[in-house]
Amino acid sequence: MGGLGVRWKVHGDGRVPAPGAVVRPDERLSWPRTAGLGAQHVVAMFGASFVAPVLMGLDPNLAIMMSGFATMLFLLATRGRVPSYLGCSLSFVGVAATIRGQGGGSAAVTGAILVVGAVLVLVGLAVRKFGARVIHAAMPPVVTGAVVMLIGFNLAPVTAATYWPQDQWTALLTMLLTGFAVVCLRGFWSRIAIFLGLVAGYLMSWAFDAVFGRIHSPDASGRTVDHWRLDLSGVGKADWFGLPSVHGPGFTWPAVLVALPVVIALVAENAGHVKAVGEMTDDPLDDKLGTAISADGVGSVLSTAFGGPATTTYSENIGVMAATRVYSTAAYWAAACFALLFGLCPKFGAVVAAVPGGVLGGITVILYGMIGLLGAQIWINNGVDMRNPLNLVPVAAGIIIGIGGVTLKFTDSFELGGIALGTLVVLTGYHVLKALAPPHLKAQEPLLDEGTSAYDEPEADGGKG
């Protein structure tokens, strides 16, 4: 079993890492300490992992349980060399909202995401065979950043029209508290800031109901009525122990086409995670990139086959490893086991499902914006110059199409719009324009001072006139 990464050497005395040392993936501390670290990983991934299914209209109990199974599968596939937790992906929240807006249900949502997971498996296999260069050739940073950006910013109308109006004052206070937690808290607490903001908003909603009574505003269905901010009626009816509800996926072309662009974001997430872990553990993991991408894809297929959301590697857990200097995959096995136990408690799922709309409004204002701005961070990290028309034109068009919800109607029953059309414009537009552009636009010019451009048409005298 050691070849599968499920056998570990005890690090030092099993208590704490030695000064300046780290606990490597194939090492562990004592089992009680390892279990404690696993619980810490669960808390770190918990906020985003239960916000994601709530925003997508899926069962949070099932989502947490399937994240545990997916993590186990990932650790086995990578043979214990890539410490990672596969939490619930937020990249599909906009996809779910779009599919439901088109009249699709949970089956259509999970079916579309299952197809994306299967494509991710194929991408991982291609990377294993041809190397990471196949990703860089098809999806250069200018394209990847643009797609991640439009996936995040495409969600803005969901916050503005659905969540925020349900309780604008709770939404505003939740946003302010969450922002404070993200910026001002340190260490581990800053990494669960979204979770802390959500808990604070939950308690505020309970207090406002007790003090002010019902609120007259739109409810979750959009009807303006008197309703409680926090409705816990479902919690009392839920059992303490039981299996989460499952459903099979459904497949429709419009839903699949809306979801497919997210493959780009998932590849970028996995590549960034593997690179970061390799640097932190001083173990180059380029040879495991394809395996990691495929394993994430299989985890997503497994989860969505039973009605759960997609999975992805979680940066929140990288933060825990950096803070503790413990990279042991044993801690992730412990975290996965805890997640399975959470999934067997329907009462917990009912508490999660009761998160008030106003609270989600305050959280998502920050969360969706952060997702979108990760695209800009990809550009910055890779030195993408938006003064180059080759980069600027397809990105500008694609982002406006994606965020604005522009549609292209082909027949009465088929149209492309939003994320799908925006991604298509960025991806195909960049490669077509690159093939047609003059050589000076394709050259890797050094970045110049602000206000100048290396991309003007060269003059006859060499541009020094």
C-alpha cells in the first residue's frame, strides 16, 4: 500500500516539526495530532464547500460527503505525492444560475457539470502524454485569465437581483464584516474569513428576526411578501443521521455548452495548485500535473453522478499547510473521513440550507468579485500586456459578452450566450487573430513605461523617427 501513498513514516517525535523542518507528504505526526490537523483542513475548506452547493441549489450534505470521496480518490491517484483537498468548486455557480434561468433543474445542472468533468479527465490524459505545453499552447494566460474573469463577473446579476434584495441591510453588514475579516484577521482566521462572515450574518438574521419581526421583501422565489429572514423550520424536521438525497444527472446540449468553458478555469486551478505544492514541499510535481487534472475530473464525475457539485483543489488548504508546515497526506485522509461523517447528518445539511438570502448577498458581493479578479491576477503573474491589440481585442469583446449576457440565436431551440459565448469569442478570437496578425504584434516585446506602446506599426526608419 506504500506505493499508493497510504503508508507514512512518523516525523521526529510525532509531536511538532523540528525547527526549520517540514512534515513531508509521506510522513505524519502522531495519529491524534494528524486527526486534529484533518479537522483543521475540514474547517478551512468548509466555508466555500457548503456555500457552493447552496448557491447552486444542490444538497450540501451530499456535496460535503462527495468531496471526501473525491479527496480519497485524488490521493490514491497521485500516490500520496500531491497533498490536496478536493472541495466543491465555485466555478460552476454562474453555470448553475444560467441553466436554472433557462428552465433547467438540478439534473440538468449536474449533467452538464459531469460532462465537464469527463472533458477534464481527457485534458489530464493529454497532459500526461504530451506535457504541460499542450495547455499553454491551447490556453495561454491571456485566454485563461479572461475566462476566469468572466466566470466570476457573470455572477454579478445573481447577487444584485436574487440575494441582496431579500434583506439589504443584513447583506450590507455581512459584506462589511466579511471584508474586515478578510483584510484584518491573520493566519488561519483570515483563511476562513468567508465562513466567519457567513456565520456572523446567520446570527444577525436570527437577532433581527427576534427584534424586528418579519421583513417585507422579495423571498427566495422572488415574490415580495412578509417572511422570516432565517427560517429554521426544516432543521427540526431533519434527522440526526441518514444518507443524503441523491439524483441522477440529465443531459441537454444548451446546458452542456454553458458549462464547458469552465474546463479552462479548472485546468488553471489545478496547474496553480500543483505548482504551489511542489514549491512548498521542494518536490517538483510537473510529472503529476496530468494525473492531478484527471483525478480532479474523475472526482467531479463521481460527485455529479449522484447529484453533487464538481470538485476542485482548494487553495484554502494550501494556507493551512503553509501555516502548520505539515504537508502530510495522512491529514487529508483524516479530513476526508470527517467530511464523510458530516455528510451523514441531515440536520447539519438543513442548517446549511437555511442560510438567509441577505447573508448570501453580502458574501457573494465579495466572493464573486474575488473569483473574477483571479483572472486579472493570472494576467499580472504572466506579464500579459493589454496594450497589445492581439490581447486586448478578443478579451474586451469576450468579457463584455460574458458579463452582459449577450446571446447569439441560431434556431428557436438553440442559442449561445453569457459564459459560453464569451469564452468562445476569447478562445477562437485570440487564436484566429494571432494567425493573421503582423509579426510585430506576436513578438515578445519588453514592457515599456506607462503611456507608451511597443505595438504601434513600425515606421520606415525603424520606428526611431
